[in-house]
Amino acid sequence: MTSHACRGKCTGLLWGFFLMAILTYLLLYIKLTNRNTPKHHMTAYWLQWIAFMDSKKINSAFDSSNNESSKFNDSINCISQNLTTEILDLCQKSERGATDNGFIPFNKFEYPLEIDMNDLVSNLKTAKNVSIKPIFSYPYTFVKSPTWMCEYRDVRLLILVKSGVSHFKRREMIRYTWGNYTESGVVTLFLLGSTPHVMFQRRILQEHHHYGDILQMSFFDAYYNNTLKTVGGIKWARNHCNQSKFVLFTDDDFYIATELLLKYIENMQRFERTSVYRGAMWKRGRPIRNELNKWYISRQDYPFDHYPDFVAAGFMLMSIDFVIDLDLAIPYTKKFIFDDVFISIVAYKLHVQPSHMNSVHINKFPYNREGFRQIIASHGYDRTSTLQQAWWIHQNRHLHKSGRKSIRAYSVRAT
């Protein structure tokens, strides 16, 4: 065989293995994501056509009379045909939906405990005897609890900021920007878990003594413990700040126009005073079944095809009566790993419907974008410098756009 023929044979082999790798990758991707989209049909047929064309290239790389060429070509065609068939089969199963995939339609929603939650809450409020046993145990304690923050004060809004133990700079910047509204009947506290890191805990103690705004709980601080963090905040609000009109749960990577939020609450109270549950609402959000995804949920943990409508965890505005009802109902509701979905499940059992706020953005709304001065909240402000610039624009929103050139003149202290 000449060197040219040898190179042709090697090229053919490489094409064949490359094709098999592409087909295998696509198959694994579909199995992992299991998304229902007709594009998979087109992809499958497209890959089959590529296999046919590549088999011709492979065939031309060999001597046509060579048995080796024929066997290799048949193998490639067989592999591509089998993989394509399986891809199409997966797509058809995906389109058939709940029956083949084991999902239960949401109209058959049941979630422990299956009881009349409003009746239970009413009995608990009136101190009637309740024979039902709780299923959500919360054995954690408050390591640091600034109970004096709400004493003898007319609190309009309690802001509970879910923060990571190591996010010292974020907390400091919030204190000097949108969290600095104590004179307006606003109390801002930071919700933290515990940490084994000695230096972190030492700095947290310093924060607590200096600012008195750290609400630390005894569970380990981690993303997948956010439900524990939110539940702890609900308990604290009910027990130590129930004179507040509203409670806001937010994250430490959010920008919030506090003044606009207070105006929004004032206007809202003219029409809606009770059972307020608002924010950036997700309708018919579907559980993610991809085990590699951060928000993966197994069928065992949640078998239904979609969640109750829920408000994204980064900004959850609630009236205090709803917070109190949540605190009473939560022990009788099976725990769920994601706090926003968990709150929506309890709300669903209490027959409280969430409402959408157009001025709350779960994707970052840049501070230099038109319309920024009118928004109430935006996710994506994890860098202290961008939060500082956003706050300057908020404070000077009455100025002409050219005022942006003076952003650097505004500065606040940050650690």
C-alpha cells in the first residue's frame, strides 16, 4: 500500500471514530437532560445523513476490493443506525410525557402532610388541641440573635439578607448602601449559618458586636441549607419582630432600591394588606432531572411534572400575617431542598397565591441601562464596586444621564 493510501486509510479511521464520538455524546446528552424538543428528531436524521456521507469517505480511503474496507464500513453504518434509532426512541418517549417518564401531573398534587393546613393553622392560633404530629424537625438554635433590633420600634419592613459566612465585603457594602435605612422604619439583618473556620467566626463576632445585625444559626452554612436559613428567618420574624408590616427575604448579591420598595409597599397596602407573597414569579416551573445540574431533583423527592407557582428565592416579599402562617404550617410540611419551592408548597397548602413584580429582576439589570432608575431589585450585584456604582445612580436618579460621569466621586468604606 502506498503512503498516500495509508494516509487515506488513517483519515477514514479518524472520521469514523469522530462520528461515533459525536453520536455517543449526543445520546448521553439526551439521556441526561431528557428535554422534550423536536430538534432532536432533526439532529438524529442529520447525524444519520452524516454517517452515510462519511461511510463513502471511509470507503474511498480503502481499496474497494479490500474486505477490510467492507467490514469497517458496515460497522460504522450499523453503529450510526443503532444510535440514531435509540435517539429517536428517546425523543418519542419524551414527547409522550408523564406516563413513560414516571412524572405525575400536577393536578394530582399531594405533598406530606395531606391535611387541611388552614384549619390546622387556625387551631394552633387559638391554642386548640392538635393531635397531628409535626414531620419537619428544626432542632437548630440562634447562635447570635439581635432581638433588640425590633424592640420598641415601629417597623415597616424587616429585611432578612441570606448571606454566606465569608461574604464580609458584601455585607459591609449593603450596610452603607441600600441597607442603611434605619430611620425609615427598616430593619436589616443578615442570616448566616455556622462555620468551623475559626478566623471567619472571629470576624463574624466582630461584625455582631460592631453592627448588631448578624442573625447566625447553628447549622452548617451551605447553599443546600438555604431552606434551613429561610425557615430560621421566618421563626425569628414571628417571635421577635411580629410588629413589622412586611418581611423581605433577599440574597447578598442583590441590588435593592429601598426607597422605591417602601413606596411600592405603601401603594400596595391600599389594595392588599394580607397574604402578600410577591417577587419575580415562576409559573409552572419544571423540576430539573439532570443529575449534573445544580438544581437537580429526583422523582423520589418530587414526582410531579411542575412546581406550584413560586417566587424566586432572591427576593421574596411577604406580609407578616403570611410569615406567621408559614411558621405555623412549616413543621407539618415535608422539607424541600430549595427554599423558594418549599415556601411555594406551603403557600399552596395555605391557598395563598404568589404575585409577580415586574420591577424585580432575577437576571442582572445593568446600572448603566435605560430604565435602571425605575427598578426595585436586581440580581447579579455580587461585586461591591458595581453595587456602589448602582447605588450612586439610584441616589442621583433625578439628575441628567450625564451625571454618570461623576460616579467615581461617590465612595463608601468597605472591608
